[in-house]
Amino acid sequence: MGQWDRDANGGQHLEQALAAVEAMGASDAVVVPATPSSSMLTAGARTGRVTMETAARIYRAMVLAGGC
């Protein structure tokens, strides 16, 4: 038995979650990890020609500026 089976409002909650995901796609929003992976930092450092530490600071600043 899954969580949705135990929750009398499970169907409603699922519909709300699906609507939220759909709205994110329509608004050009994406979900990103709070902490970047090493491959993400490597790509950022190479592209920006900065150190990995600087790439990490830039990433955190961007995530925070996005409201997370």
C-alpha cells in the first residue's frame, strides 16, 4: 500500500503536485541541486576560466538569487 492509498486526499495532492511541475515548465524554471556536483563545477570553471572555488561561489550566488 503506497502513501497515496493511505491518504484520503492523495488524488488531490497528486493533482496539485503535477500542476506545480507543469507550471514550472511553462515558466522556463528548472530544478537544480543546492550543491553542484564536481562535474558541474568543472564545467563552470572551464567556461568562465575561473577556479573551481570561484565557480562554486558563483553557483551558490545564482541559486540564492533565484530564490532558493
